Amino acid sequence: MTKPKEDRHRKTAACLIACAALGVASKAAHAQEFSVLAGPLKSSSQHTYSWEASYREGIGRYAAWSFSWVNEGHIPDHHRDGQSLQFWGRLPLWNDRLELSAGAGPYRWFDTKQAQLGGGYSNTHGWGGLFSLRAAYYFDNRWIAEVKLNRVQASGGPDTTALLFGIGYQLDAPEGRGPRARPVSRSTNVTNNEVTVMLGTTILNSLDSESNLAESVEYRRGLWHYVDVTATYLHEGGHVQSRRDGIAAQIWATRAFFDDRLTLGVGAGPYLAVTQNDDLPQNRTGDGRFSGLVSLSASYRFDQRWLARVTWNRVVTRYDRDADIIEAGVGMRF
């Protein structure tokens, strides 16, 4: 009876490791701030936890934008997380040591919940809003102490309120006290051509979080200073509920830093299942072959030819077979 809880904890730990790897990879970035926060969450009379990994850039002294991956814990019969792009108004105080800010933006959520009919589970997706208040204290050594209040208004799902505490790091050296007004720009592409082979795990977004081996081969090419495109072949393992082999095409927003040795990127695009098991649910839309793929990825370039990469993929289906694919591997640049 304890296996579902253990599997969910293993899945949360794997996701946190992926976020931590992305954060470590960005410590010298030509960007601004990376933060990790956690704390209690409340929905109606239910209490659980929440955690968030967030990347933030200034767009002037009094404005900023951020991209966040938010996990809303385990409300009974709901395991929900998602991504949000927020725009912030910010007010520097106390000789720029303290920043108070308010942010809002769309929230794309993914929920694994108890099925209403026939038992089992269902994967549901939807849109909502993420509204936040933030107080941050900036130390001289680039570290940041943060407290944040998040309010999620979700269409088709429960609304939640979370109080988060965490730490951040200024990825680009500040111009003085407090946050940078704007990031450092670049005049060349982050990427030329790369081929990477990766190995990891597929974690089915079910109430039991079944997992199995995953493998992939990725070709990546830079299109513009901060834009990459990838073509990927994915094998999601042999579990009867999650077996898929497919081809994905994604476009990426990327950053390079530490003399272009480290990169950080967010990508999205379509995913076509070339082969899949026959045990597909009856409530699927169409034949279930087309899905979406949303990803975070970081790489470290050892030299002009070789690199290491870690990627967290979220497969978004229309037939209750959403999955997280967390992989690491070695690639070649040319």
C-alpha cells in the first residue's frame, strides 16, 4: 500500500534533481537570477507543500520577467504542476538591498487526478493565472534571500495559495547593489551543430508513477543568437502503459555563459509516436499519436567538440499517458 507514495516521492526527487542541475549549470550565466523556493500550500481546507524553480531577468530598473516551473504538491486526488511566464513591477528600496515586486502571468498546468468514473486516473491540462508578491534581500556576494506568496487561479481545477521561502543567485555580476537592470547581450549564436546521445528514466504521470528506462538521440542547431531547433528520437521504455517510440521537433530559447561553456534552455514542440503499445485507453482523442513536448535542458561544453547535457522532458498527451523523461548524456559539437 505504500508503493504509490514511494513512487511519487521518487518522481518529485528526480524532478528536483533536474532543476538543481539546471541551476548549477547557470551560475555564471549572462542572465540574471535563478531561484529555488519551497513552502506550505493551501487549497480550500486541504494542506500540502509547494516548490518552485524560477529564472528571472530585468527589463529595466522597475520591471522584470520570469519563467517558473511550479509544483503544487499532492492535494488529495490531485498532483498538479506547470509552467508560468510572469511580468513584474518592482520597487528597489534601502539602497537597492531590498526589492519588493508584484507579478502576474499565464499558468499552463498539468494535473494527474483520480478518475471520476471507473477508478484509475486521468491526465488533465488547462490554463490559469499565477499572481505573486515577492520580497528579496540582495547580499554583496550575489546571493538572494526570498519570500514569495503565490496565488493560482485555475480554470477547471482547484485554486491554491502558497507561501514560499528560498534562495537565489545573481547569475550575472550586478552593476552595483541589488539586481541588474538588464542582462548582458551577445552578437553570436549560442549553438552551431550538436548531436547528443542520452539515457535516463521515463516516469508515467499516474497515481503509481510507473518508471522505466528511456533513451534518446538529439540533433541541435542554432538558428539565431538565443534560438535553437532540435530533432529528437525518443524511446520511452518497455512498460506496458508507457511504451512509445517517437520523433520530436522543438524550438528553444537558450542562453550561454561562462565563456560559452554552459548553456540553459527551454523548448517546446510536437511529438509524433512512431510505435506505441496496443494497451491504449478508450478515451484517447484520435489515434493518440500526436502529443506535445515541453523541456528544460542544460549543457556543459568540455571543449570545442565534446559536451555533457541533462534534459527534463514533459510529454503532454490527449489520452492519459503524460510522462516525465529525465535524461543525461554526452554529445559532439561540429
